[in-house]
Amino acid sequence: MDRIDAMRVFVCTLDEGSLAAAGRKLNRSPAAVTRAISFLEAHVGVQLLHRTTRTIRLSEAGERYASACRRVLVDLDEADLLAAGETKTPRGTLTVTAPLVSGVSILRPILDAYLREHPEVNVKLLLLDRTVSLVDEGIDLGLRIAHLSDSNMIGIRVGEVRRVLCAAPSYLNSAAAIDSPSDLTDHHCIALAQFGQESWTFPSRDTGGAQRLVHIKPRLTINGVAGVVASAIEGNGITRVLSYQIAEYVKSGELEIVLPTDEPPPLPVHIVAPEGRLSVPKVRAFVDFAVPRLRKDFADRLRACAGT
């Protein structure tokens, strides 16, 4: 059996989530999929998957091997394109990752427009609220809202976002005044699990001073942005989110920013790619297409939250 072909079957099984789904995707029988994975396991001498007819789970060795397989397959696909002389025309599958909310509301419309411009390209958009290793997971590009620390990545800045407190006018008009972060202890809070469920941190008002930690007592805690924003719009309390996530509601007057002078420094937004990836036509074409559009969108949302 061809090892590269078996690697493709292995990766497809992981992407599709089951042996049967991989068989349907590849137009092969489940038995053929099982044989391909068994071939790889015999070749490397360890079990890669714990599997049943309904579920699969990577072994510890399988996790490492899957990352290596993805890198090998991406490199092979690009080598084929270059060898065939496809150095100018964007084609093939472009894999992009982004956080859930920004991926749906900002990046997805840009991807739709990019696909209309480049009919020979397909796109796989992975919406993941976690830090992704682009190289290990075989991803071409990522949208990241954070300070970059990976020196092996090329980053192109496309904007910035604020971490803001907000509430509906109906709540603010009926509740006690909020003049400083310490006043939040007496207010109804709606906590986003990722931003702190028991306390919120604010920068010092003195240069070089210690951060201020404010303990909160959430009336409601949710692990998704859409839920906390909806609850805040309904007047149930104050929540803390990123500015782009509520820009349209601030612009419409459904939410108001609270304590803007006590916000942490803005977070940068980048398009990131592994070193050397920008030379691939489909990647270069998308970066050239998306960067000016992303910059405009993030700037527009930042202005909406600034009230200008």
C-alpha cells in the first residue's frame, strides 16, 4: 500500500470524525479505510487510533503522527503545484482559521468575495476559540487577536480591538452610577467564561502601578459571546467583551460602553502565516485581497465603539 495515500486516508478520517464518514468522503469502503490506517500503524509500530464503528480517538503517538502527516501532505501538494508550473494562478484548497465570532461576522464575508474572484480555489474555514499551531495542523493562514509570540510566523497587522465593559441603557438608567471599576461589585454582571467568572482585572491609573483586581458576583455566566451580548441587550447587567463583538449594538444604541478610561490597552489583530507560506499563489492572493478589507472592517467597528 502507498504510504502517502494511507496518510491521506488517516488525515481524512480525523477531519471527518469517523471511519464511515472518511469512506464516504473518499468513495472507499470502511474496510478500505481501516486497512489504510492499519497499514500505517504496522509501519510505525504503534497504535495511532482507538476506534470503534462509531467513534475514533487519537492515541498520544497518533497526535504527534497526525501533525507530521498534515505537514507532509501540505508540502507535497504545494510541490506538485510548483512542479506543474502553477506559480501564478491561485488554485487548490486554502485552509484558514479564526475565532468563532470574528470568523463568522468579519472573515466569512471576505472569504465569500475571494471565492468569487478565484474560481479555482476552495476554502476550508476552521472556527476555533483556541490557539492553533498552523504548521502542525496544516493550516495556511490564521486571524489572531493577540500579541504575537511565535517567531516562526509572519504577521500582518490588520487592526486592533478593545476589551470593553458594556450594558443596555435600560440597565444603566435604573442602576447605581458606575464611576470606577470598584463600583462593579454592587452591580449585576454577566460573565463570559473566558474573561473571568469571579474577578475582572483593570490597569493601574498610575504609570507602573499594579493592576486592579475587582471581584464580581455574576448573575449569569456563559461560555459564548452571543449569549452574554444578548443578555446585556435585554438589560440584565454589565458584561465584558471585545469591541468588535458589540460594535453594531453600540452604533444602534442598544448597548453603551462603560468606564472607557479604565480599559486595558487594545489588543492587536493580525493575519498570520508560517514562514514561506506567502509565496504560495492561493495564500498570497488571499492576503492581498483580505488585508485592506479587514483593516477597514476593524477600523469601522473601533470607531463605532468610540462613538465617532
